[in-house]
Amino acid sequence: MSDDEIILNDLDDDDLVAQMFDDLYDGLRDEIIEGVNILLARSWTPYDVLTRALVGGMTIVGNDFRDGILFVPEVLLAANAMKGGMAILKPLLAETGAPRVGKMVIGTVKGDIHDIGKNLVGMMMEGAGFEVVDLGINNSVEKYLAALESEGADILGMSALLTTTMPYMKVVIDTLKERGIRDDYIVLVGGAPLNEEFGRAIGADAYCRDAAVAVETAKVWVARKHNRVVAAAR
Amino acid sequence: MDDTSLTLDGLPPGGAGSVLLLACGALAREIIDLRAQNGWQHLDLQCLPAILHNTPDRIVPAIEALVDLHRAAYETIFVVYADCGTGGLLQAACDRLGVQMIPGPHCYSFYEGNAAFAARAEMTCFYLTDFLVRQFDAFVWRPLGLDRHPHLRDTYFGNYTTLVYQAQTDDPGLDAAARDCAARLGLIYERRFTGYGDLAAQLAALA
């Protein structure tokens, strides 16, 4: 052991959280798992560990990715580290009845196998308190619709990496319209070749540039929907 | 003209023709070869850095700037890019600028022929061209961080099954290099000779 090696258990809570931010940034999965276990042993609630230590750290990663300071490999390493912490917290969050913001069905569209961005969004949404049902890759309109209905979802998230597959998002949205259920769901879309104009043109509620934007957009739209429902009930 | 400078710097404008080709650096050798084969001396060529392939949002402003720069000097400007991940924005920019571009999603589509490529619908194939085989480390391995974090390989390529090397030329050295790329990515290898595909027809139409 080198003289300057940090013993996580020796740090007070604030320093430990700051160190976990650094460890997430550096993609150190084992250290994140250790940090999560230490905070839980200090009687932190799973929800606090998630939001204050992990999501706080990933927000910094997301911001630096957006600003061109970090690149995809580093974000994937950070995400992998966060996943290590999430694996511990997820069952505990379910047990302790942590607040649920809403439920999202997410998947990559038909003909497309790319899932890196979609997986990051799913993870960040879970971190923000959303329940996420991940349909994986190559999803048909029938599969999206069946999941939305069976899961009672609030949000549909669709992802595509290819110029040739992104128009399929419109097929899904048009089908929702044909069946008269478009307004039952918040529809968010994302993927490298997309842009805001495309999102508007296909009738999505919002285009999300990255995972952090997806989380913030989902929160805003869920709150808006909630307010509409409350107003209608008055 | 070497591949590294085509990747990072592109190719400066040259010639005294009436038509300017604004192309991706990844197509430079092929365009120059077609021009020489067919005696198309009316085609001048300028290339953008091929590495813009990895940041498609930079392609449109770069093309717009060059069209503005050269518009007065040429009767015709032709953009030798497909959509290349711009999500339709390059086509929209070309429409706005009144210039033509190559139809199709990517060079690996028009090399095979857009219709044939679409008909194959090979969702789980990863494509390399002659240029991309030669520049595999610069375009794939290093930007994805696989030189530093090889364990990320399956995160990127786990859903792929096959690396298709679309050969523009018959070159056993490139074949071997492409086979090695497939092995490094953990994918099945397939070589498919395409020649220059739709690129030749598109440039011939400017004659």
C-alpha cells in the first residue's frame, strides 16, 4: 500500500462523497461499491446514497461530456462504476419505498442494434427515481405499444443511431395517434443523428441531446402532466 | 497525400476545372483514381478531414463555409458526402445552398450501391472500406478508447456479429488487415468486393 492511498472508511461523510465523485469520474467501480457500502453502514438511506453520491457524481460526468471535456469511453467507465453501486442499491430502494417519479419504457427502434446511449439514459433515469423498463434493441411498434400498456408507463423513450432507422420513431408515434393514445404518454427521442427539428417533425414531445438532458426533460414533462391532471380534477 | 493527413487535415483545393468536388478525405484516393481513369480533368477536388466522420455535427458548417468560399470560382460545386450521420441536415444545407450531394446514408452504402445496400438490411454488420481499414486505429480503436480500455469492446460491439470489408480494390494486404480488425473486434469476417459503386456513376454524371 502506498503512503498516499486513500482509506475510504477513514473519510467523513462529506469527504467520502467528494471522493466518490472523483472515483465515478475515474470509472473506479470497486471503489464506488466500497463507498456505497460504507455510506449504507453509516445509516444513510439507499435513496440518499443514490441521489447525493452517485447521481451527483454522474451529473458532473454528464456535464463534462456535454462540454467536450470527457468522451464516450470515459463516460462508459463512469457508467459501469455507477452500475456497480446501483446493483447494491436497487433492491434496497424497492424495499424502502423510495419516491418514484414516473415510469419509462425505453428501447432502440426496429432495425437498429445500438444501445449505448439508450443504456446511459436508462441508468440515469433510474438514478433520478424513475422506474425504467428496458426493451433492448430492434423494437417493433407492436412491442413498444404492448409494453406501454402492460407497464402503465408515463414515458416512452426511443433511441436510434442510424439515419436509416430514425424515421421508425414516426411510425410508432403515428400508431399511437391512430389508436387515440398519443396524449397518454410523454414521448422522448434521442440518438446521434437526431436533432430538435426532427423531434418536432415526427411529433415527439422532446428531443434529448444526452442522458442528463433526458432526465431533466422527463422531470419537467412529468411535472407538467401531473399539474394538468390536478387542474382537471379540480 | 498520405492517409494520416487525409484523416486529420483533408486535401487542399487543386486544379483548374469548372466543377469543384467537396469531399470527405476518406474518398480522396478513390476520386483521384476515377478522375485519372476517365480523364475527368474538369473535376477539381478539395477534401475535408476524414475524421469528421466521427463528429458529423461539424460536417455541415464545414461544407457551408467551403461552398461560400468557392461559389464564385466554379460553375458547379458537388458535395461528395452521403448523409454521414448528419440526420438529414447535410441534405437540407445542400438544398439551401443550391448544390447537389451523393444520395444515401454513408459511403459504405453507395460503394455497394444504395439500392443493394438497403436490400441487404444487415443490422448486425459493421463496415470498413479500404480507407477505414488503413485508418482503423485512428477511426475506431483509439476514439472508442479500446487502446486504453480493451474490456469496453463488447459494450460497443456486443450486438454486432460480422465485420464486412467492402473492398474498393483487390489488395491482399488490406484483406489481411481487415481480417485482423475483425479479430480484434471479436466479429466474423467477410470480404465483399464493391469497387467504387455509385460513386463512379455520380461523378460520371458531372462529365
